[in-house]
Amino acid sequence: MPEAYVSMWKLRVPVPGASDEGDGVLMHGWCGKILHIDLTTRSVRVEQPPVETLARWIGGKGLAGTYLRPHITRDWSDPLMPLILMTGPLVNTPSPTSGRMCIASRSPLTGTIGDTSVGGTLGTQLKKAGWDGIVISGRSADWCGIVIDDDTCNIVEAPDMKGMTTDRVANHLKTRGSTLCIGPAAENGVRFSCISIDGHYLAGRNGLGLVCAAKNLKYMTITGSGRTSVKDPEELKLAREDIFRLVAASPILFGELGITNYGTGALYDLMDTRHMMPTDNFRKTWFDAAGTMNPYAYKKRYGTSRTGCRGCHILCKKQTGDGRAIPEFETMSHFSALLHNEDLETVIEANRLCNQLGMDTISAAATLACYSEITGEKVTGDRVLDLLNAIGSGSSEGALLKEGSAHYAAAKGQPEASISVKGQELAAYDPRGAYGMALAYATSTRGACHLRAYPIGHEILRKPVATDRFSFSGKARIIKISEDMNAVVDSLTACKFVFLSASLEEYARAYTAVTGEPSSAQDLLAAGERIYYHDRIMNALNGFDAGADDLPMRFFTEPGTGGAGFEVPPLNRAEFLDARAKYYRIRGLDASGLPTRETADRLELEWNG
Amino acid sequence: MEGMIRKYADKLVKVGLCEPDAPLIGFLDADVVWNRPDPLTVELQKVFDSIIINSLLFALPTEPYRTMIRYLSRSGETAIYPKDCETRTFLHDLPIAGSPDAATIVAALKRRKTLIIPEHGIITFGTVSPEQAFIFYSSVCFSVFVKFFSDYLLQLKQGTLTDEFRQAFRDVRRYVPERIHQPPARLAVGPFTQENRVIEAIIEAGAKTVEYELVDSFFGNISYRMGDTIYISQTSSSLDELGGCIDPCPLDGSSCAGVTASSELKAHRETYLQTGAGSIIHGHPKFSVIMSMDCDEPDCEQRGECHRRCPRTRYIDGVPIVPGEVGTGPFGLCNTLPAAMVGHPGVIVYGHGVFAPGKVDFTDAFDTLLGIETGCRDTYFRMVGE
Ligand SMILES: [Zn+2]
């Protein structure tokens, strides 16, 4: 490699509690060390947060929020805006599906808090290297990389890597550890550019790749060799068995037709039969070619094999025989139905291209669908790939499309053609077919997001029990509880899929076994409530209120596509607003959706609203 | 949601788990709604205020559950540890506490889905719907029943029965009906060649299975094979309410639309392929579950692992008992059940329930299910000296 090592630190830090009592270590689960890197001054600093702080925020999303809060009103491109990588206490332990981590900053796409849970091996390597997280601020004068090898940190010049696609970066670096990088899309200012992990896993949503680019940070590699201390390995083994047993009992996860066998694409046929597959930019909810674009079609044509995150046995990722990724459900759906594309190869190639350029597939496909609606041009086949390339390079039509569908549609004078909330495009579940999903898209603190509350669990997948998908009854509290739950899952940092069968009851057992901190399902849920409310406080500081917690008007005025014996009517606006008002009450917000001092005090959150 | 809480309150009474007016169910969205007024709601409101849930169910069960709970919690036990599959998979254990005050309830429900308060009732909750609370309640009753009868048989064999247990057993025995039921009038006659007929037949068979108390919490699953399609009840569906809850699953897997199908789809599918059966009913009849866990090999090297690996093939009245956990994991019953279905009238899965195949409709499958349970019940009472 031609790179010059410009800065290098050996960060010998006393391991918390090396002095100890009894078992040799005072801190279990957490490393007790956060690495702060300033790319402007090329300096580093090690912080050792007390266990009380770690236990209060758990890790991942929760802990990331505490580093984001002081800077949240800065512009995302301000050098002082931190880019935060945070693991959780369960990472690098035998706790199931716990190899994930959270990447957070302020979202360039939405202006809200931006955070995304990502898999692969980065979280595990970070923990192995002895760090709970890394907070990166400042801006390098030229493109650079960060190389972390256990307690050594280097900042490396990397001007020659500018323009490199994510797959080439991963190959170029040849690390035995894990890589994080951005592609050309982020370098060229794509608002929905992502961060790529290990060449295959994406911190996809919210445009966080752009924050990396604003720091001139092209890549990181992290290699670790340490172990994470587990307080009670025997108890963790029992918790693990409880979780495995529940996963095995889950048809959606482990069943013949479930995620283990078909990837998240397993949802595709179901969305089709429920008539909630967003089609033609959400103008229809049923795609006539779905039967030939389903996971079975991929399996037959490409003979798929499975792979997945470190520390997971569900292995939700699928590959073709020649090693290309089979798209995730959202991508599979949006690059087929949303664009009315009937060619499998186009979907696979669009997915590959987005990953290599480094941009979010959901926003990319939805932005093309918005373009198609506004221009009246059919965007299928090679035209899809051409436009994606244009976006990734910011050239021709891409110059405007790279700003996302909301900017694009507004610039074209047709804002209603952008199917987005707070500027982020909706995922592949039409809200007219699942009213909890409608409310969840609106209340999500990072713009339209299906994962914050994932009501598809009960509205479609019948887990833990089925609810009436065409009703708002009871949904306000269900959404609030699910948001709390997923906030804590993203803090632990575990995989949300597993919670379609296991629950915080089993994970509380794992958490306590790992950390030694007493906990229960409800204690964790209470931490989740605090973490989620913290999001709301940060968003309010940037002016987000009820006006932003809303859906595109199309869903209230146009019906979806009905099926045999059922209609998919437009959402009832009054009912939606009533459910949202209830949500605000339940969440402890005021009628405008703004946080209150009273709730902040109850949740022991700092108040500067 | 008012409709939901009334529905589950009525259902608890209808299936004999509660006396009329015993169930107290609250649902909280923005405000709490109760199915009826009760002084206890003051204390339960505090529970709603203290933990993050949306449904609460509190009810005193009927006999014989009350007596069983009294006995099982006799000397200040803090939990009951039944060994059946339901408890193992979903409830883990059944905590017990002394008084129905908010602090006690909150402390228990923070970590578990249920709390037994002897002489007062069973309390359960939901975070999505009152149906969860209902399911947990019904599961507790089932697990308590299985635990009580299993313990009695075991201690009788070991010669460790106390007078107290004998008395409790006599008290309980009075409430267990003499014979389950007479065989039913015939169900719809197959073969069924149209989808709507298949679905009607499945709905009918499901309702009968619940009516005859051959399943707990109304789970279990039912399927029918028509040509190259398996019609199967969905996951988390109540067998007495299968309308709209049946998934058609192509045998060749060409659609994943059945991803909501029962967790036992694979076991059903393999059974169809290996046995040529045309229908399958899977229920959780109590005495079949109890008898499946009765094993006379205290020194077996797999003791404690019986639900996952049993080194011997055991039979009750010619019906094999196989190990296997719910679903499709490495120890899943999909690995053990289908082969055992070949050449046998039905199969009992250890600590879990019965799978009964039929030829062209559900009549023979139902008779088999009922027959196995009746046989297990008779065997049990013969073994305890009746
Ligand atoms: Zn079963």
C-alpha cells in the first residue's frame, strides 16, 4: 500500500478494574473504554465511562445518543458533528444474534437524529480490540483512513482511494479484521449514501455515508484479539438455550418458508397476497408480476446459498452461485414492484450497484419511482442501472436525484410524488394495508422507517399475536411499546428479527449473565423508553414537531389495490390523527408532539428544551 | 378493544377455566378500559402505571386448578417448574407470590409473563393485545395440571407420596370428568377437492378439537393435503377460530406466502410425503402429555434431556413417543415425528402433544386423537390404582 502513516498512537489504557476483587475484572460485557478521534487535529483520547453510565444507556443506540446530544443542532457537515460507532455489551459474547453495532450522527437526509443498526463483523472486531465505541469528529485535510489494531490507532492518508467502490476498498485493504468504508456516492454528495461494512453489510438508511465523507474519512479497519468478559457463563448458556429454542419454534425465522431458508425475501409473497406491496410509486398495492419475482424464483434461477452476521445462527443473507448478494426483501420489492420492473437480473444488478456505489437501496429505488411518476418515463432494465450510476456520480439527472425524492419532487413542483416522511422514503410495506405501520412511519424519529416499531410483526406475521391490520384501535400504545423495545434491542446490540420469537425476558437474562447488572424485561424496556424519548428531545431541538410526524397525502386520498373479497381503502385522516394524538399522550409529549419537562424528569433525562 | 376484552373474559368462562364474572381484564391505550368494575382495579391500575404493558388479566381459576395450585404452592414455594414443552419454551417457570398488591405483582411481572397468587388468582399481561394475557393464563392452567398429575404419579412410584398430596389428589379427582366424551358425530366426509371445502373441513375439525379439550390455549395445528398443496392453520391461531387463518402452501415451496403457517409445517409436510396421509390434527391433550413424560429409567444417561433425545423408543398402547422440540431447530420434532408416523396410528411428542393422521378427511384423525387421549387417561388412572 502506498499510504504514509501520518499519525500513530499506542493507546495503553489501564483496563478498568484490573486491580479487582475475585474474578480479575470489574467490568463485564463492556470494555469500559471509548476511543475519541479528532481528524482535524489528528489526535486521540481515551475515555473511560463509569459502569453506571454504561448500564443506564446500555450501549449501541442508547450510548451513541449521549455523544450526539451536545452537537445535535450542528449541521451534519460541521466538522464538530461526531460520527459515532457504538457496540453493545452482548457483542463478542456467546449471546445469540448479538454481533451488531450502531452507527449514529445527524442525518444528512432528514436532519433528524440518524442511527442505524448494522451487522457483519465490525462490532465484534471493535469489542475484540477493547473498545465499546469510537467517536470521530473533525475533518481530515485530505481523504484518510483509520486503522485500529487492538490498542493501536493510526490515521492513514488515503487520497488514492478516492472514487473507489466499496467492493474495491474491501479488496484493496485485505485486512484480517473488519472494514468500514464509503463509496463514490458519499464522495459525490448523495443524501442517502450508506456506510458499507465488510463489503456486504450496510448501514443503509439516513445517509450516514455523507457524514463520513464530510470528514474525508474513506475507510476504517478494525482488528482485535481480545475477549469480552462474561460475568456468569453458565447462566448465559441457559439464556442462550432459551433463545435458540424460541427461534427454532418460529416459522418466520426458522421455518421452511422463513428467513433462514429464503432470507428476508420470505416476506415477498406475503406482501403480495395481503395486497400491501407498494407498486408504481405507491399508486397501487399489488404487483401483477410478483409471482415471478419472488424468493423462489431467485432460488430456482440462482441456486442461492446462505450467509450472515458474526454470532448469528439465523443467517438471513443469501447469495447467488457466483457470489452476488440476493437482495433483502425491501430491495427485492422496491426494485421490482415499485418500479414495475419484471426482470430478476435487474433487481440483482441494481442491488449490486447500490452497494458498490454505497447508497441506500430503499431510498434509491423510491427516488427512481418518484422520478418515474413525475417524468412519466418507465424506469426498468438498463435504465434503472443508468440512473443509479448517474446518482452515484452526481451527473446528468443524478445531480438532482442524489438529493433524495423529497428534494427532487419539490424542485419539480410535485412534492406529493415523494413518498417519504421527514425526507426519508418509505420501505416496502404500504401503510394502507397495516395501520400500525402507518402510525409507525409517521412517528419514527429518523424519518420513514419500518424497523423502529416493526408492527408487521403482529399485523402480518401474527407475532406475538395477531392484531387487526385495518384498525388503529390500540395501535398507539403498541407502537410506543415496540419503539421502546427496539430502542433497547439496538442498544444491546442484538438483531430485531430474533424478537419475532424471543423477547426481552430472555435477553434480560443474557444481559445480566454477561454484565452482572441486575435487570428484567421491564427494566430493559424502561431503558428503551428513555433512549427513545432522548431521540424526541434531540429532534425537537432541531424543530421537529407534529407537522413532521405525518404521512404523504396520497395515503389519505387514494385507495390501494383491493383483492378477492377485500378493499384497501385510503387511510381515514381523522382516525390517523386521533391515533397520533393518543401516541403523543402515551409517549408523554405535548399535543404538538414536543417533549415535556415533566416526562424528561420522570425519565431522568437532561432537559434543555 | 372493548370487544376484545369482553371476548377473552367470556372465553375463559366458556372453556371452564373461570367462573362467570371471575375474569378481570384491563386494556390500556390512552386510557384503561376494564371489562367490569372491581375494587381490585385500583391496585391493578398501579401495575399499569409501573410497567410498560397494555393488557392485564386477573382471575381466580375454577377447580380443579385452585386445589392444584394450593397444593403446589403449599410450603412457600416461589415458583413451579413444570417440565412440559409449553412451559419450557414460552413461560420458563411459573412464579408464585403471596398477596395481590401492586408492588408484588409488579416485581413478578417485570421478569415473567405470569404470576400465581394462591387463593386469589393468576395474573398475566400483554404488550400487544389481551389475547397474550389470555394465552398465558390458559397455559398456566395447562402446565399446572400436567405438573400436578405428573408429580403424583412419580411420587406414587417412588413411594414418597405424602398424605397431603393424597388428599389433594382425591379433591382434584372429583373434578376430573369420568370419561372425556363419546366419539363425535362424523365430521365432513372427504375427499375434498375444492379449496373452500378443505377450509370448511379444517375449521370444523379445529372447533371439535377445542370442544373436546384436546388442546391447550387453543393452539395445536391442523392441515389437509389436496393435490400438491398443504392447507395448514396459521401460527398463533386458535383452533376454534380458524376462519381466515389457513395458509395454502405448495409442496414444492414455490411460494413463501405460507411463512405465517404453523411452526410445524415442515413436520406436516414430511409426514405427507412419507406416509401418504391426507390430513393431520395436532393437539395437546393433557393425559397424553402427562403419560409421555412417565419414564421408568431413572438412571438413563439422557435424563433431563428427554425432550430432545431419548435413547429408547417408547410406546403407549402401540403409539410411539418421540423426543423433539417445537419447530425446525436441530432438536426439532420435524426430525423425529415424520418417520415415527409411518406404520403407526399416531405419535405422541414427549411433553408436548399428539399428531394424528387421517386418510381423506378428519374423522379418522379426530378419532385417533381422542382415542390416544382416552387410552392415556385410562392408563393413568389404572396406574394410580383406580
Ligand atoms: Zn404443539
